[in-house]
Amino acid sequence: MSALLAMLSIEGFAWPWLLAALPLPLLVHVLVPARKNSGAALRVPWADRVQRIAAAGDGAVRVHGFRWLAFLAWCLLCIAAARPQQLGPPIAPPQVGRDLMLAVDLSASMGEEDMQLGGRMVDRLTAAKAVLSDFLDRRAGDRVGLIVFGERAFALTPLTLDRDSVRDQLGDSVVGLAGRATAIGDAIALATKRLQPKEHANGSSKQHVLILLTDGVNTAGTLDPEKAAKIARDSGVRIHAIAFGGNGSSMSVFGFQLPMGGDDVDEAGLRRIAALTGGRFFRARDTDDLAGIYAEIDKLEPLQRQGRAVRPKIERYPLPLGAALSLGLLVLVLGRRR
């Protein structure tokens, strides 16, 4: 019953021109003359009487009924060939996000064990991985890429919707993988190149964001960080800079962390980098601070709203096709019995 109601509520046909074949059997019947009998193969004296009896019975009615059943089957077959369709329920497309590049510092200082995670002391990189993994879970719809930097900057993953691959590459990163120094300027330049801002067809530029996480001062590389930030600004890239780490370096003695004094993070430089590109500067001294910062970035860089809902077309040709085949078989069976 539901299938019949669905058939009656079709919205249109994919190939409506095939419906022009509906009157074809009638045209053949009218235009093509019936073949005349040239003579009986066997002549019997009572042939005329037999023909009168057959005409007086229901044989002609049966033949006429078979023809209409066959014509109905033909009509259903033409309807099925025209592919009747019905509009399904509205489906909202997935959210469209931003092009988001993560630049993570892998210099030697990221190995400092001055962060607490799950009740135990861990190094800064391990803490950053845990927080970044949670951040990636909330960025469905973004194209995310990953850059790591030390003495040099390297792109581990290009911009992709596959956040699991970004998470895996981040998890495999270790301190010192890109060298033990810190090349902040080169990391910004490589991220700007990988983001490759482009104008869309409607004339609007898609949002491009770089999240820079470092715990040190620029000590390597060929490009000054502020100069790289100006290039990023001119290319339409916004930088959110995060200074990560405790209040200076520390030393582990028999499991206890002894502060060594000083603060090795270039807060002033990172603040200028963020300001040049219209981004924000954040300071995180522990994992709670870092998690709060990424939650704040979620608010600063929200996912765009879902696009206009679409209604998919549902094919309804199986019902008339099945009915046409059933009628055809019925005519064939009844004709053989007669």
C-alpha cells in the first residue's frame, strides 16, 4: 500500500519523452491493416455454424479483454522507462569549515617535563598532543594540515578533511624530529605557502587560519618571524599564536621538578605576529590553560552554518515495471489456457 501511495505521489519523470510511446500499439492497430485469411485449410460442411457459435459465445470478449490487459502492461512499461521520481526528505549538506593549519614546535625545549596530565608529569609535547587531539575532534568540516618545526619546518600532512591522519602524524612526532632549535619564521612561511589562499567563484575569499604553538624564541631559519607574518597577512592568513610552557626551564632531580628561573618564551614577538595578521595571542602555562585556549579558538573560528538543504530524487520505476511484467505474464498464462 505504501508503495502504491509513493507511486501516486511522483514529482516528475527523468525521461518524459518516452511517454510518447504510449499510443504506439493503438497507432499500429489503426494504421496497419489486419491480415486477411486467404482461405480455410480444411473445408467442412458445418464450418459456418461453428463460426456463428464462437461469435455468439464469450471468446471475442476474452480476446478483447486480453488486448486491453496487454495494452495496460505496455502503458506501465512506458511509465517505468520514463523513470518516475519522487523528492525525498530534505538533507542538510555537511558543515563547511575553514582551511586550518597547525604548526607545532618540536624543538628540544618541548621535551621539558613540566606539564601535568592525568595526575602525572609529562613533557610539553605529550601534553600538547593530548589537547590538540581533542581540538581536532571538534573541527569536523575543516580542512586541517600539520606542520612541525625545529631548525627547519616540515609539512607532515597537507590540508585534508581526514582528521584521523593528522592525529596519527601528530602522535608519531617526537622532540628533535626537525632539529633542536626553533625556526618560527620558516614555519609561518611554509604554512602560508601550504594554505594557498584562493578566490572563490562568488568573489569571497575562504577563511585561512594558522595556529602556531611554540615554547621558545626564534633561533634558526632564514626568515624573520615578523616579516613572515607580514607575508601571511598579505596572503589572507590569520595567525593565532600560543606561547606554551611553564615559567622557565626546570631540572628533574629524583623525580622532583626544580625551577631554573627565567622565561624562554618570546611573548612580545608572538604577540606582534598575531596582531599583524588580525589574530590573537594566548599564553598557556599548563594543560588546562591550553585546553581553554583551543576552546576559545573554536569560538573565534566557528564552523560556517550548514548550506541550503537539498531533497534527493528517489527512483520509483520498480513499481510500474513489476506491474507491467505481472500483467504480461497474466496475459500469457490465460492465453495458453484458452
